[in-house]
Amino acid sequence: MTLPSGFINQMLNLLGEETEQFLLAMQQPPVTSVRMNRRKPGAEFPEGTPVKWCSCGLYLPERPSFTLDPLLHAGAYYVQDASSMIYHEVVTRLSLKFNEESGADQNIPLALLDMCAAPGGKSSAMIDALPDGSRIVANEYVAKRAAILKENIAKWGYPNVAVTNLDSSRFAQNGDSFDIVAVDAPCSGEGMMRKDATAIAQWSPELIRDCAALQKEILKNAAEAVKPGGFLIYSTCTFNRIENEENAEFIANELRFEPYDMEFPDEWGILKGIDTTIPVYRFMPHKTRGEGLFLSVFRKPGIWNPSNLATSMHKPLKSHVKADMTKQKAALPKHKQSREDVPDIEEVLAVDFDRTRFPEADVDLPTALSYLRRESVVLPSDIPRGIVTITYKGLPLGMAKNIGTRANNLYPKNWRILMQ
């Protein structure tokens, strides 16, 4: 891997004598890590080792063929860079902070917006950190990425999530609705260089400046969506100060949010910010096992009051979500639309799905993979004819129509796996 000379000079200015150690780390293979779904237990990685800052995260000694594991498609775990798993810890702590201030006996539900959510790793990490009953909006501006986000969120199975495809300005127009707003902003992607050649090819000082300008616009809109006393989380997967510390100073000085110190333990190896007094955090590959991540947390001035979750999404958002769901149903297989008694895939994969509605067929690995390829499968002779829930190791994968000699596959066509 040959890194751009301009990038190397930038890192020399940032890291000084640590640069050589950093560059050596950048030449190492990427680390593989997974985060378990607390609401869908079942996946096991006996050779995994814990991620220090995420109670449900594991490092794996090597990268298996995740695509050929039905438990991934069932939502039992998510393949995620360990650095990004810090979102689980951050939202866990913020939830506890809200609970302390409310004086409630148990954790109270919150309203959270992930403004730049695709492909869904940080959204699902935050979902698992929130109390049950919390309401989440996972938004992605780019339509193709929003479709991927929708699939990953559906597989994760938490029912109270709306996936939207909106410009960030729409959330500003709806006002201060959310206890927590997360902005994992589009960035120059320097932290992706050791696993994505595109990040190397596209790097330039101009890209950095363009990204920083876009990030400020998104942050302005995000600030409007945060309730008084609520929190704003800002992160990137890049290393330069322009997109990181300078934008953190913009949040503090221009948007007037108060920096919030997460006080992470020193033994986690997370570095502090560069040339700033604001408490911000850098995951660097020569200090932590993972790719690059910059993180900062801020609090909006004002008195915080618990969310009224019934009104945390205003009418413009509700109408868009409804239209989005209509388009999604239209994209489902025709035989699925014509039968009202067949639930949508999102309903089947949700953790609150009523599993007594249909007979279940718990299938073996070859059958599960055939099902995920959207092929016809043959179910055991004792499975009743009609609509059946296909499960693997006890977790639902989707629906099929058992006609005896075979089962017609109702798995969404655009979700099917192609790997043999």
C-alpha cells in the first residue's frame, strides 16, 4: 500500500515522532471484529477476545466467510470495526446520565436521531445501548445507501426504528425533537485507507476542505434537532484536524454547545485531541486495535425534560416514513403483496414478532443457505403446508409457503446472497 505523500506530510505535522509507528500500523492487515445483538442471542465466537470499550464486542483471530453464516442475516451480530463500537459505550453513559437527572427508578426511553446512518453499524450499536421503548430515526441522504441501511436495521430487529432518506435540513425544520443526535459525518475517509484502496485514490487537500464545509452544514442542522439539555455526538473516520478538532471547535464556539468529557480510561489507549482544549477522542491504529475514528460529545444548553415519544417525530417526517414504507412494500415479491396474511420481512425479523402465528421450520445450514439464495427448499415432512417461518438455530430468517414437495421462497429478492 502506497500512501499519498501529502497525507504522510500531514501526519508528520500531526504526530511528530509517532508518525513512523503510525505508518507501520497502516501497513498491517485490518482487524476483524463483531458486535453481538443483545436482543437476539445465539451467535458464538469461542476464539473471540473482548473489545475493551464495548461489552458486546469481540475481536476475531481471522475473518470468516460472514456471508455464508445465516446468523449474520438473522441479525444475531454485526461485523463492525472495533473503533466504531465506542458508540455503544457513549450512548450507554448518556442514557444513564439522563436517567440520573430524571430521578426515575428505571431507565426511561429516549428519542435518538442518527443523521448519517448508513450502513447501520453505529445505529445498531446505539439501539442496543438504549432502554427498551426508545424511539430511533436512522437517516441516510444517499438513496442507495439508505436501502442498505433499511436492510441492516430490519435484520437487527428492534421494532421502534424509522429509516428515512432525507436531507439533514428536514430535521432542522422539525425542531428540537431528540434527546440524542448522532452525526457520523461523510468525510475524507483517511481511517479507511488500509482496507479500502478508494480512500487512498480519492485523497486530496481539496477533498478535506469540501468535506469540512459539508460537515458544518450538517452540524448546523443537527444542532436544531437536539432538545435543550440533549446531546450531540460528532464523529468521522478520518485523521486530519480540519474535519476533526476544528469542527469540534465550531460546535463549541459557533453552535454554542458545551463540550462533554466522556472520561474514558487511559488503559483503553484512546488518544486526546491535537492542539485543542476541548475533550475529544482519537482512535489511532498504532494505539488501539481498529481503524481510525475521531469522536466528540457535546451538550445543548438548557433544561432537559424527558421525551414525549408520541410527538418526537413531527408530521413531515411521519408522512415521509409512511411513503417510504409504501415504496418498500411495492418492491416485495408479488405473491407477498397479494396475501395479507403474510407479514413483511421487517415484521418477521423484529424481536417482538408473534412467533405463534405461523408454524416454524428450523433448518440446517445447507437449507438455510439455499433459502438465503432465494432458492426453493424442501422442508421436513412434519411441517404443515401453508405459510411457514424459516428459522436457523432458533432465529427467524423469513417466510416460505410450504406446498409439500417443496417450499416457495418468500425471501426478498434484493436481499438474496450470491456467494456459493
